[in-house]
Amino acid sequence: MEPVEMFLLPFLLVLAESLNPNRGKSCKVPMAAPNISAGIDKEQAFGMAETEMEYRVELFNRLGQTCFNKCVDKRYKEAELNMGENSCIDRCVSKYWQVNSMIGQMLSAGGQPPI
Amino acid sequence: MAASTSESDLNTQVPSSNEADQPQIQAIRMPSMEEIRAQEVWNNCAVRSVASGVMGGGLGFMMGMFLGALDNPMMQEQMSGRQQLIYNLKQMGTRSWSSAKTFAVMGVVFSAVECVVEKARAKHDTTNTVVAGCVTGGTMSAKAGPKAACVGCVGFAAFSVAIEKFFDRHT
């Protein structure tokens, strides 16, 4: 991973946990259903953790890119976010997260996406 | 040979300037929760409108005092110097107070409407300024009838757009 992503790791985890609407509920991980057997060895755990981490980093990057391109005007007049951009980013992140968790649940619940 | 020696001189010079440069580059720092909350205070519509009202009141007070000081009493020849001074001070006081109230109301209404509209639209545009200016001008001239309210709306909206363009000229 890039050093930037390593740096963002704690912030990313806090962000993911705070925005997660399924916090406290049964853990529905929006990726391929893992084989949680009793005797899971360290290698597999590390592999799963690394895959999850890569997924999370990809999600964060894409979320930031999408909402930045949508909400922030390319002519930078000042350094701080003004109110319109702030509410746009709030709404964008909320919708993105909701859609992402919805799709993840659909994919993890049924074997195939309904067409 | 001369070129290669000059190149090696450059190569020996460059690392030292790099070492001098390195401590000046700082990593990107995410804002802490206190910084985020301090910035979030100014995103609140009530806080912004009250602050804008206070600033408007101050501006109106200054303007009223200045214009009141220029006012000359009607019976200037019959008053003594002290009476003229007292009259002038009273004029300044009343004019500055009424002017401060007017400007404060204007500031509160304008700022509140602009904040609410911008939050609802989630866009930073001149449309927010136009709507806020129209509502402010309309409410201030509403006592003189609907036609005066329309004129006040259009006039104040044009004025506030002009002011905003003037302040954004350096971008």
C-alpha cells in the first residue's frame, strides 16, 4: 500500500466505523462470504485482513474522488469548504455509504444479484 | 572533461540543497475534532445570522453617528455653543440608534436567508445572493405596499450581487 494509505489507516477505520449503519448489528461484510471455520490459521486471517483493508482503502479513495468531483467547483476561490459544498459532501457521502452497504448486503445475502 | 567536472560539481551541490529542503516539507495533517468543531460553528445558520446582524448593527451605528454629526441645527444663530453641542449629540444618538437597528435587521435577514437557501440547494452560487437580496429588500420595503416591495426586492438583489462581485474580483 502507498504510504498515504498507511497514514490514513486509523482515520479510515474510525470513519468506516462511525459511518457504518450496521454498527452493533450482526457483522455483514460486503464482500465475498468468508469461510469462518473454527480452526482458521494465521495465514488465512492475514490474507482476509489484507483483502478487507484493500477493499476499504479502495472504497475510501473512490468515495473521496466521487464526492469531490461532484460537489467541489474546479475554480478554487478559497481554501475552506463553504456551506454549499459542505452540505453537498455530507449528502454525497451519506448516499454513497447507504448504496454501498445496500449492495453489499444484497450481494452477500443471495448468491447472485437479481437481474 | 570540463562538462563532466561541472556535472560532478552539480551532483555534489544538489544533495546539500535537498537536505536543506527536506525539513521544510510537512506531511498532510488531518484536522482534529476540535478544529472540525470550530469550523462547524460557522456553518450554523443561527450563529452566522447573529454575527452578521451584530456587524450590521456596528456598521449602522458608525454610519448614523457620522451622518448625525454632519447635521446642523435649524436655529443655529439663537443657540449657544453648548446648546448646539447638546443638540448635535442628541441627533447623533438617535440617528445612530435607528440606523443601527435598520442595518442589523438587514444583516440578520440577508445572512439567514442566504444560509438557509445555500444549505438547501447544496451549491455555492450567485442565485443564493439574489434570493437573499430579494427577500431582504422586500421585507424592508414591505410597509410601503406591494409595488414598493417588488422595487426593493429587485434593487437590493442587484446591489448585493454587485457587492459580491466586487469582493470576489481578485480571484
